[in-house]
Amino acid sequence: MNTLLIVDDDLASCRTLQLHFRTLGHEAHVAHSAAEALAARGRVAPELVILDVRMPGRSGLDALPEIKQAFPGVHVIVITAFHDMETTIQAMQRGADDYIQKPIDLEELNAAVAKALRYGRGEAHGVLVASAEHASGDRHSMVGHSRAMKEVFKTIGLAASSGATVLITGESGTGKELVARAIHRTGPNSSGPFVAVNCAALVETLLEADMFGHEKGAFTGAVERRPGKFATANHGTLFLDEVSELSHAIQAKLLRALQEKEFVPLGAREPQTSDARVIAATNVDLAHRVREGSFREDLYYRLQVINIHLPPLRERKDDLPELVQTLLARINREMRRHVWRVDPLVLRCFEAYAWPGNVRELENALMKAVALCPADMITCDLLPGQMCSVHATHVHGAAPGARWRLRDVEKEHVLRVLEATGWHRGRACELLGVSRPRLRRLIRQFELPAPPYAAEEPDEHENNAQA
């Protein structure tokens, strides 16, 4: 049994909702104004407040922050007959967990209440992120305890002190620049600058001037002398990202800069020197590029004195919990939010997902979820759709290749969708693409047990109640 506080100046609505939630086994109290709700502090300790917006005296929106402060840890669902964008935005910004429009669909309200109470009493056992432990590192730190990442860390340690040229390979989004920064940070030239160049971002003429610099008048628009990245990175590290995109002409100049430690800026007559350590990165097979003739073989061998290959995220899923904790702590700090928990179903979706965008995709998904999260827990509805549309057999831990009957797969899929929607049958029908009667038959056919927080399904001919 949970304690609810219904705050609405409409006496009939209050009474209807109070009887409804008492029927579901909750202890439901009512208040007919914001002042009356706040006056109940000490007498009532609600786990959830259902709060109307338009009321005499203080509006629900104005009182919402004070209600959150008066009842620590309380969840708030805002209801109103006046649905507009500004009100919705204000409600969510002031701490509402959900926002429901009148006339109330009781099934929608039941699902919202069930979801809030479920997380509020800890049934979801979310992953708690300890800010002191996980948010201490900067955004360039790397984490991982999988065997593959341990080998990467070992190689970084050995490579950093050698001063040799390093080639970092791996798919897009695996963190190649993080490796380059780690080598620089732990190497002998750590006190010097770290300069990054995206070799695919500029056209050839501009890239050459950007890398090697130019004299005044070297080309149209060169109104002053400018040093290039090689000169800027002197006594430090020059990171060449997407090095495979360099033209043959620039490859030749880069080879000379690596061999002789000197280069000639555009329009200059005398060479300049730089002892910058070069670290290159690519997400393509450079050896294949050499075989097809688009990349110089001598430059290839000069670049990969030491090779560090970063595994894709799908091959290091043991690191997911630690990555989520670290990224979430960092995002919370940067966005000034306090979203510290993750629904276990989210982690199961993460474990089943293929991660074509690797760690960068994970970070973007978490950033979006934190930005849109109304409470302190990330749930599946905050994730991009493709992350929760994985095969049900994977989400529920079935071994790949298991010979399940079609009926078993369908049963698991229906159950997964119901769990992801908090047993909101209307939303489940939309995701499954079936009618309400069809979903009822599937639930009976597969004998799916409804959790305690799920509202009872009304009779097929019963209309949605309004409040």
C-alpha cells in the first residue's frame, strides 16, 4: 500500500480519484488547494502527489517546488484541463514527473502512478552513481575492466614513454582521441601542447596550410603569416585524426616531416623544424588502402611504429555498467542535473544492442535521457527507439541460437513491451500494432502475470473515466 495525496479544487474529481486509488489498495488523501496540501505536512507523508494546475489562490505550478521541498523524495504528477506548451514546459522544469491532461484517462494515470511508485520505493533497483567516485575524472579519462581494454591500457603505458609514432585504429566512436590524449598526458612531452587535426574536415589546399602554416601572400586570402599545427605542437603532440583521408601530396610532406623533423610552410623558402610527437588515427583498414594504392606504404609503416587497436563496444559489453556510471556522472556535472539511477531494463537493452556508434552513441543516448528525464532515473522511454527494439530473446537472456518456437518468441516480445510501458495497455497496443481486444487475448493466451503496480484491465465495454 502506498500513500497518495490528491490536490484539486474540484471536489467531485478529488472524491472520484480517492475512491479509485483506494480500490487499488492505496491510502489516498485529498486537499483542495496548495495551501491545504502544504498544511498536511507532518500529518501526511505521501509518496506521490497528484496536483491540479488551476486552483484558487496559488496555482499548482507555483506551489510545485515547495511541495517537492515539503515532502522530500515525493513524486508529482500534474493534471490540468488547460493543456498548452508553456504550462507543460513549466511543470517539467519545476520537478513534475509526468503531466496528464483532463479529462483523465484512468489507464494513463494508473500507468504514470505505477511507474512513479515503482521507482520511488526502489523496486527498479537502479544503478546508483556515486558522484565522488565516478565524476572525479575529466571528460578525457577512459574506463573499462574488460580484458581487451586492459590490454589497451598496458600498451598506452608502454607506448607513452617511448616517444615513438603511434597509429590508433578502431571504429568510429570507440575513443581514439582519448587514447591519443592519454599517451600525451602520460608521456615525456606532457607539458607541451596537444594539437588535434581532423584530416577529413578541410579541402587539400586549406589542410596543407593548416598543418604546415603559410606565409603572407602565399595564396588568395593569406593576408598574414600563420604558423601551422606542426609548429604549434612543437615540444608536444600532434594528433592526426582520419589520417587515411590525406591526399598523396600531403602524405609526401607528412612523411618528410616525420623522417626529418622539418617542413616547409606554404610560400616559405626555408624549412622549419618541430619535435612534435605524431599520433595518427583511422577507422579504415590502412593496409588495404596501401594495397589499392591510395595510401603510401612508406608512410604507413612510419605511422604504425606502435599500433593500438580499440575494440568496438559490442565486444566489450562487460564495461557497460562502468561506462554508464562514468558517463552519467560526467553528464550530470556538465548539465547540472541529478539523474543518478538507471532502470535495470535499460541496462538489459544496452547489453542486447549492437552499438554501431560505439561509446559516442552511448554518451549521446545518456545525454538525451538526462536532458529529458523528469526525475532521477533513466527509463526505457527516454532512449532512442532502436535501442529498445532489440530481440526479446536477447533482452531476457536467451542464448543466441536457442531454438525457440514462434509462440515463445511472441510471448517474450509481448511481455517485454508491457514491461517497457509500465503495463500501459494503450501504449503497448501502439508499439505492438494490435488492437486492445487482441492484446487482452494475448495476455490470457500466454498467461502473462500482471505486476502488483499494474492497474486492472477494465471491462471491454467500460468507457474511460473522466475526472
